[in-house]
Amino acid sequence: MKIGFIGLGNMGGPMAANLARAGHEVTGFDLVTPCPEGVAKAKDAQAAVLEADVVITMLPNGAILRSVADEIIPAMSSGSCFLDCSTVDVESARDVAEQAQLAGLLAVDAPVSGGIGGASAGTLTFMAGGSDEGFAMVAPLFDIMGQKAVHCGESGAGQSAKICNNMILGVTMIATCEAFAMADKLGLDRQKMFDVVSTSSGSSWSMNTYCPAPGIGPQSPADNGYKPGFAAELMLKDLGLSQQAAENIDADTPMGALAKALYAEFVENEGGRGKDFSAMLPRFEKRGRT
Ligand code: NAD
């Protein structure tokens, strides 16, 4: 396939490289980041999408996605597919898909889970929204860039799944961190805490796979000075997206709202910016009830 790839940052770069390694003809464009090996550099976004069968975007947010979509949709070939893998608000995903469909294109929103490690290893999980035809066209690319793709429903359904998933993740990470800090004060050994919780009903991905306590459980950013990983500010962005959606649809999400408030405090006032989102544990260690 001919693939245009726009947004070659921490995630997009390795995803594009994996597609090129698998034998696809990939042309890339990024305002700042250089193309990875095997990806041809286009002079601008329009040049990257000309004659492409599939155009993939991996961009920071919905506003940037909308502006890139305005630029590239008129240049895309009829019948080609616009595959957005960024994490954006559900409304932007739906609007961009509609704009693409009106221009005679297929459109799929497919945000990912699995982080930078998953992008490099080709083990991402894709959660996709769009037509059956669109999903079928890009499914072979999901197989290269990831290990699992779930077709969640119509346009926007991928983003809906992503923000619900990450709302759970933000809440469980905070709960895991506050419980570790409390266990410390109770005099409980951290390894014993992990051994019990990871095999009990308090277990979660945050505890079992991404344990926020250094030296405990599998390797995680906690073992690397809380270097991200998944930055606290990206978690804050995703919690903002879920709260924005909750407001739009009148959903009651008190735990999500509290998680957003705590990450906002952490990122904006407590030195959390640039740290992994699991660095909530040292935050709780330093605090008492008041
Ligand atoms: P990043 O900042 O490393 O990469 C974004 C890239 O987009 C940058 O290289 C930037 O130069 C480029 N860009 C911005 N505006 C552009 C434009 N108008 N034209 C062309 N290029 C442009 O971010 P990332 O970590 O790769 O994340 C990308 C998306 O993936 C985000 O939506 C993020 O929420 C999501 N995501 C990230 C992770 C993670 O662990 N990093 C995990 C899952 C999902």
C-alpha cells in the first residue's frame, strides 16, 4: 500500500517505521520531527497524501487534527482512507470523519493504547470507529502496528472507548498510589503489598503491569526515576477529554472528575509536568491528610 503519515513524534515515528519495514511505501510529514528510517520525507502535508491509499495522522490534539484535515482532505484520492490514530475529543473525530466522507473518502478513528514501547514493538491495541469497509481496509495495517484491533462502532466510537479506558486508568493509578503511600504508613512492606494486591481483588493494570513503586513488580517508569512512559500531562489531557464528553452527554463521573483535578494540581502546581503519570506515588508519600 501507499501510505501517507502525518505526525512522526514519539508514537507516529515508530508506527511509520514499522509500516515501512513491513514493505509498505510510506511518505511522511512532520513540522518538526525528522522522518524515521525507511520513510520518505514529503515537503508538506499535502505532498505526503497525494496518491496514498491510506493516510494516517498521529497528532497532539483535536484542533491540530482539524487544521491538518482541512489541508489534506482536498488532496486525497477518492476511495482512500483517512485513519486518525491520535487521541482527540469525540466531536473532532466525528466532524473530521464526516468531512472526509463528504469528500468521497473512508474514515476511521483509531486511537491506541500501549505507549511508546508498544508503538516501537508493534504491539499497540487499536480501538476503532467507522464503517465496516473502512475498518477492513486498514485492518492489515493494525496487524503490523499492533497486536489487537477492536472495531467499536461508528465514527467516534474509537475515541469514546479510549477516553473511557483512560478514565479508568487515571483513577486506578491514583488509587494504587494512595494505597501504597498508606501501606507505607501502616508499616507494610511494599513487596508484600504488591504480592497480595496483584493477586487479589485490588489488582489492576496500574498495579500489576505498571507498578508505581520502584523496584517492585515488572520494569516500569518508577524504576527509571519516573521518566515517561506516559507523561502526567498526557493523562491530564485524556481526563480532560473524558470530562468534556461527560459534560456534553450529561454523564455522572465523579471519580473521573476527581482524577482530573488531582492530575491538574500535580501537573500545574506540584512539579508533575514531564514526569510519568505514576509519579503520583512520591506525591502521596510527601503528604498527610491535611
Ligand atoms: P508527540 O508530541 O511526540 O508527536 C506529535 C507530532 O506531531 C510532533 O512530532 C509534532 O511536530 C507533530 N505535529 C504537530 N502539529 C503538526 C502539523 N500541523 N503537521 C505535521 N506535524 C505536526 O506526541 P505523541 O506522544 O507521539 O502522541 C501523539 C498522539 O498519540 C497524541 O494524541 C497522544 O495523546 C496519543 N498517545 C500517546 C501515547 C504516548 O504514550 N505517548 C499513548 C497513546 C496515545
